Amino acid sequence: MSLLLLLIPLIGISLVTIETNYGLSIVNNIKIKSIALTTSIINLIVSLIMFILFDFSSKQFQFIEEHYQVSYFDIYLGVDGLSIYFILLTTIIMPIAILSN
């Protein structure tokens, strides 16, 4: 689930990049902002689900995903008790920032 928090914005970035290749116009700007808002809201929903499923009685990492030997690196993702609040804070701020722009 922690990998989703990284992949959803990357998908949104690729969609925005594809949309900007068609030229700049008012309609295109609205599409780009709606794509950004949609991906940030989806990311917020995923982080809220993670927060609900998080076990605060455990002091271990949770939602651990390990990927070994991915282009000469080992990727180890996990969420602990402090970082869950930062994830939630970031995903709450992003739709507000997009809407206020």
C-alpha cells in the first residue's frame, strides 16, 4: 500500500505530461488541474485507508514492501508511527494547495 502512495502521483505526472503535449489553452489548463486534483484526492483516500488500518499498539514498521535488485538498488518501504502523520498531513495539504491555486 505504501508503494501506491508513490505510484499514484507518478501516474498523475505522466497524464499531465501527455496532456501538455497537446498545446496550451484554457480547456487544457482545466484538464491539467482536474487531473492533478483527482490524483491528489486518490492519494488522500489511500493514505486515509492506511491510517485506519494502522496498528498504533505496534512499534514496528507496517505496510512493508521489499523489492530486491531493482536496477542495482534494494527498495524497502514501510510506515512507522511518526511517518503516518506526515503522510496524512502531506496528502491533506495537496488538494487544498491545488484548489487554492
